[in-house]
Amino acid sequence: MKAGKSGFTLVEIMITVVIIGLLASLAIPHFQKARLNASFARFMNDVRVFASAVEQLYLETGVKPTDTGTGTIQDELAEYVRAGFFTRDSPIGGRWDVEADDSGIGLGVGVDGYTISRDELLELDKRFDDGDLKTGRLVEIVAGRRYYWVIEH
């Protein structure tokens, strides 16, 4: 009995690699889209939670929260927001911020220094607002940098 060689030929291995590459090229864009959609949903959830805390403080005290700077909040507002929430990065990049009587906003919450692309920001705005970065509840107040949920004009 003759011992035969067993194993895969170079052609079979190359075909397998090509098939895996094609499958990966189809799956990666879907994965990236799903990841972006999850970031958008988390961002909007966080914005609503944060805006609700700001509104609650304003309703209970009659005093607007102050703009203490990006990534920091006044002590009174800290009682309404989960510890660490405000100091972590947002799902779209950048740091959380309260805007009060500045940049054309009476009161708003949002992100300073977002890192998503302009096209992604427009997609986010279309999905959750009016699709215009200058109008609606979600407004870009500094192009390429600051994006806010307007509570009061």
C-alpha cells in the first residue's frame, strides 16, 4: 500500500481565503453601521436623561443651572445626575456640557468636542430631529465642535 499525501492544495487554501475575505467585506460595513446606530441611540438616551435632570433642577429651584465649563457641573445639578455621568466622554466623542444664556441658547445640554464626522452628525440630526444642524432641538452651536439639545431658547 502506497502512502498518499493528504492535506489541502495551495489552490484550495487560496479559494478559502478569498471566500472569507468576501464574507468579511460584506459583514464589516453592517457591523460599523450597527455600532454607529448604537452610539446614536446611547447619545440620545444620555442627552434626554441629562436634559431631564437640568429641567428638574430648574423646575424645583426656579434657577437655571450655570455654565461651569465643559466636563464640570455645579453642585446643585450633581444631585440630579448619576455620579460620573457628566465627566465621562459622550458616545459621539467630546465632553458633556451645560450651556446657559450663551451661544444663542437660553439653556441646553450637549457635547463640546464631538469626534464623529459631519456626515454622521447630519445622520444623527435627521434621525432624532429635523435634519438641519442650525434649527430644531438639536443644534450645532459651533461648527465642528459643539452640538446641543436646546431646552430653552
